[in-house]
Amino acid sequence: MNDETTPVGDLVDPVTKHPNFHRTESKIAIAGHPIHAMLVAFPIALVMCTLGADGFYWWTGDVFWARAALWSSGMAFLFGLLAGLSGTVELLLVPGIRVRAASWTHFVIAVMLLSVLGANWGYRLTTGYVEAVLPWGFLLSAFAAGFAAVTGWHGGKLVFDYHIGTSSTGKG
């Protein structure tokens, strides 16, 4: 038996050895500012506004809040589609984004969030905005808020940990 241990060598992460791993700059940007990063703030804020409006309707019974929840849920869905479209194009066009598993995780969770947003808005449109709030509209809003938090956390990890979609020069 040989007492000497033969070095196996350094472990190599195949993703980091990908030729375009470090190419993560945004392809869809205005003056170096990524469109996806600018758009995602709107659906996130509107999801929280929908939850808040549902809560205020439950608390006060004022129909204004039910109508506000209808509008904010619709705008959350529509702005979510715009943010999702720009994010999908970034995912498919930028090799350094496409090669990372974390990017695909964010994508899948974001698509699921869009489904919840569409269901929330559609339920309010078909049921009537006042009747839709309690209990299902409120529950859908709470579910959407939780999904938005998870999706945003994963997106933030991509930006802050991996510098996805950013540019060190400030130019796109």
C-alpha cells in the first residue's frame, strides 16, 4: 500500500470556468441604467399597496379601499409583465446571467409571482372589487406580498452578491 496521498487537485467549479461567466452587464439599459432594475420597484410597491388597501377596507369598510386594491393589483400585474419581459430578455441575452442557477431560480419564482398577481387582479375583476376583498382577495394579496419578498430577495442576491445586470463603468 502506498502511504503517500496523491493530490487530487483543486476542485474546479465548472460554472466559473464558463468562458462568459464574468459577462454580466445589462444589455437593456438607458445610459447604463438597467431597465429591469428600474421596473421591478413598481410591481413590488404595488403588491404592498394592494395588501395595504385590502387591510384598510377590512378595517374601515370604506369602498374606496376596495377600488384602490383593484387598481393597484391590476397595475402590479401589468408592471410585473413589463419587468418580467425585460428580465427575461436579460436572462436570455447575457451569457453570465444565463449560466448561473440563481438566475433561473429568480426567474421561476418571478413567473409564479406573476401568476398570483394575475389571479388576484382577475378575481377582483370577475367577482366585483368589493365582494372580492374578504377573504380571498386579502389572502391572495398576502400570498403575493410573500412571493414578492422572496422574489425580490433572490433578485437582490443576484445584484449585490453577483453584480448581475450592473456596469462598473456606468455605461450599458
